[in-house]
Amino acid sequence: MQILLVEDDKRVAEYVASGLRQAGHLVEHASDGKKALYMTAAESFDVIILDRMLPGVDGLTILQTMRAADDHTPVLLLSALGEVDERVKGLRAGADDYLAKPFSFSELLARIEVLARRGPAKPDVTSLAVMDLQLDLLAHEVIRAGRRIELTAREFKILEYLMRNTGRVVTRSMLLEKVWEYHFDPQTNIIDQHVSRLRQKVDKGFNAQLIHTVRGTGYMIRPSA
């Protein structure tokens, strides 16, 4: 595992780096915030161990800069500030875990191994696309082949759920729960009516049909061959 250790205390850095190398990991070290910012931008790491109090640029600023640049490398924040409020600040700044000093090396090692298995956090999805159909979650807009499609709020939620499950069957029960928030069957054809209107808007007049009925089960968005 490739690890970046950002720590200005020489003794702590040598102790942690030595232990990590003995455990079979590759370790690079940055002793100040400016060097850490450069290294995070120039190289890729599996995990970053980041001290909060650093000369030049502090750990929280480094974290916020990384996340703003869409860098989702797992980060374990180290700090002598172990109070609950301080841990909350660190996590809200973008840390994946927080370990207060002094700490046990075995706990540090276990925590970074967990972060490495977890991998980088996935950024929030803001748009979906299937062939020439595009759905913008932020603008609440649907466009197909360059043409804007006006949908009701309910139709938009149905289409979003179908597109998030492209190629998979979405049952009526799933739609009832996810779109209507019903945990029971109201014994009506409300879903079929809404999907029928949605299909008229999304598929009618276009070359390929995207919304398909799976007889006796539900619906599916499937790209055409």
C-alpha cells in the first residue's frame, strides 16, 4: 500500500514510518503543509495519514483543498485535539477517520487498513445518461437528443430511479417504496398510469425505445443495441 505520512514531529514521523514499512507498506513523508499539498496533487496514494497541526498550511486546509479538487483519497487525521468538537470539525472537513494523540501504532495500522479496503469515497452523482437521454439532478432537467422534456416531479423521480438501475428490472413494489414511499400495495394501477405517461414523453417520437415493460414484474430502462 502506498501511504503518504504528513507529520512535522520528527520523532513521531520516524516511528510511524518505520512501523508502516515493517508492515510491508511504501511510505512517503511530508514534514509541512505546503509540501503535502504539492505531493497530494502530484502523486496518487492509497491512504494519507495527516497531522492536523502543521507549519505553513494546517491539516484541515489541506483536507478541504483535496476535496475541492475532487481528490477522494482516504484520509486518517491525527491530532492532539481529541475533544468531540475537534473530531467533528475534522470529519466535516473531509477526513474519513480521526485518531487522537497519543495513539497506539497497532490501532493506527488497523484503521488505515480499514480505510484502504474501503477505498476512495464516491463523489455524489449529479447527472445520469442512457444513450441520448440525459437527466440533470441539480437542474432537475431532462433532455433527449437535444430536446428538453418537461416532466412532473413524480415522473422525474420514476425516471431517475429507472436510470439508476439501467439494465435491471425495477418491480412495481420497488417503485412504490422508492417513489411513493408506500410500504404496502394500494391495489391501484397508479404506477402503470405514471409510467405510461412517462413513456409517452421520453420515448414517443424518438428512434429507440428506452423504457420497457417486463411482463408481470415491472419495468426496465434498456439501451437499444
